[in-house]
Amino acid sequence: MTDTPASSANVDEPSNSASGSPSTGEQPPTPPQLPGGRALPKTDKSEQTRALILDTAMRLFKERGYDKTTMRAIAAEAGVSVGNAYYYFASKEFLIQGFYDQMTYEHAADARNRMAGKKDFSERLEIALTSWIDCAAEYHGFASQFFRTAADPTSSLSPFSNESHPARAKSVELFHEVLTGSELAPKLDSELADLLPELLWLHLMIVVLYWVFDRTPDTERTREFVRRSTPLAGRVINLSRYRVFRPIVRDAKGLIHDFILPTIGRTQSR
């Protein structure tokens, strides 16, 4: 059975009590929102409540499966009212966006720690991709259920949508650091260097798609794909700096500008 959002009479703003304020029948003010219909936390307590709801949802998704977990069950386990749960997440599906946000920050912090002191571009790229697999490992069991929603190109929950821009921009920034922290960056054509972070993010999306359907122990085939594809990517990018390959690079940049970047919602400008 699918929960529907509580009526306005039952939607409480976060309060100091675990159960929330009694409903007065009055229409509550619309909370400030993050992209994707998520309420913007206003205080440390609000942020803690939002994090509690998201953490509880992730745990229940692992224990019961995404389809069998309702917003009502998430609220009950988190010890908040159903109205408070809907205050932070417009529906169960929007928890996916919260998951993106959380994963993006965890991944960026972990990858940066692992890349510290490394200068080889291929090594840095492999570290960044492997870090994502490790950070996402505990969620692999229900990843295919998330993918059903995220794969819809018209969905605001797609990683390519405008609503997913904050998480995507954070990830693109990480791949900008993968490049700029390497010894390869100063040798590249400046226009290509500007495009590469978003292309490397697309490489991550290919890895994620492979990972979703990977049923090998510890997603070993995905890890092997990363180990073998990153040196190849490094060699191809390195070759682009030689004069003989400049016409190919220009053609590739044209294709990227005309056909790839326009499909990725709003992109971050630098």
C-alpha cells in the first residue's frame, strides 16, 4: 500500500516535542525548499530531524525493500509525526534525492582523503570511482529499485535533471579536482580541460549503471571495469595534447557541446 501525503491539517512544522504540535486545522506555511521538494532545514534541530528521517529510511529500505517501506513506517521508526516526515520529503520518492545528496558529500570527502598526495591522473580517477563504489556498497541491495525511478528521463529525480543539479555540481567539482590535482592538467588544451570534469562525471554514471546490475560478490566486475577503464581514459586524454590529434579533439568537443552537455540539466559554470 502506498502512503499519500497527509492533508494540510496534519502537516506539522518541526517542534521541540517528538510527536509535533497538535493540528489546528490551519494551513501551515510552505517551508523553504531545496531542489526536489525537500524542506530547507532552518535550525540544527531541523537538520538533525531531516538526517534522522533519511537515515531511518535507508535502514528500512535495506531491511524491508524500497517498495514495501511506507512513509508512515519511516515516520514511526524515526519517532516523528507523519506530517513532519512529509515536511522534509514531499514523498517517499524524494528520499532518493536526499540519498543522492548524502552520498555525494560522503563520496567527495572520502575520495579527497584517498587522493591526497597522488599526482598520476589515472590513479586519481581510479581512486575517485572506486571510492564511490565503496561508499555505496551498503545500498547495493535495493539500488535497482532506486534506479527504476531515477532512470525516467522526465523525472525530477533523474541525476540528469535540474533538480539534481546541487548533488551533480558537487560531484563534477570533485572530478575537477581529480584533474587539476594531477600532473596532466597543465598539459591539456584549456577548452578540453574545462569540459573534462563533466565527462568524467558521465564516466561515473556508466560505472553506476554497471554497478546497479552487477551481482558478483562485492561487485567485483564493476571494480575490475574501473581498474581497466581508467588507464585507458588516461591514455586517450593524454594523447589529446599532441598536435596530430588536435582535429579529432576539436570534433569531439563539438559533439560534446552539441549533443551531450545539453542533456545534463543545468550545469555548473566556472
